[in-house]
Amino acid sequence: MKWATYIVFFFGCTTSAFAQEIQWLEGTEINLGLLSIQQDTTFHYTFKNNTGKPVIIETVRTSCGCTDPQWPSGAVAPGEHGQIKVTFTPKRAGFHRKKIKVFLIGIRKGHTLWLEAEAR
């Protein structure tokens, strides 16, 4: 039983360390400023793979249908950059704060990105 505990601890630590080695180059929050209702705005979150292994984005989930993400289907090699393209279309006036969750294959915990905008 002790060995099982050590194995779980070891893999938990290595997975956490692996997840932290993805560097978001412009940060994890983007403020789009003032937008018009129904105006499509496209932007990118750029990351660098600082791990020793290729990483693959499994999925990207958003908090609403007004946020449409696109991501590379292939692996991002160590030391290389990847981008997640997001198109945001506000459906109503007011302040918007949207959550974008990025999940990598083999890493349990996702990366959380945010976007903010004011729509009029």
C-alpha cells in the first residue's frame, strides 16, 4: 500500500510540474475594450512549450456560445510556440468576462484563460 501512495504522489508531482511549463506569452487575461453588440472580434493566446516533450491540446472549453475557440490539431514541439485563436461575439450590452479552459493530453488540470470586454 505504501508503494501505491508513493507512485500516486510521484505522478501527481510530475504532472503538476509539466502543466506549469506551458508559458502563456501575453498572459492569461485579455481585455478587448469597447465592442459593438454582434461585432466579431478575433484574437490569439500564444503559448510556449517549455517542457521536454511535445504537447497536444485535447480540447478548449468556453463558458458560453459567444466565444468560439480554434486550436492546433497537431503536437507543439518542445521550445515551439502554439496559438489558440478565439472569436468573441457579444450578444448583449454590458460587461463580459468569459472563461476559456485549455486541456492538454496527459495533463489532468487545465489552464484557465480569461477575456473581458464592454459591449454597447
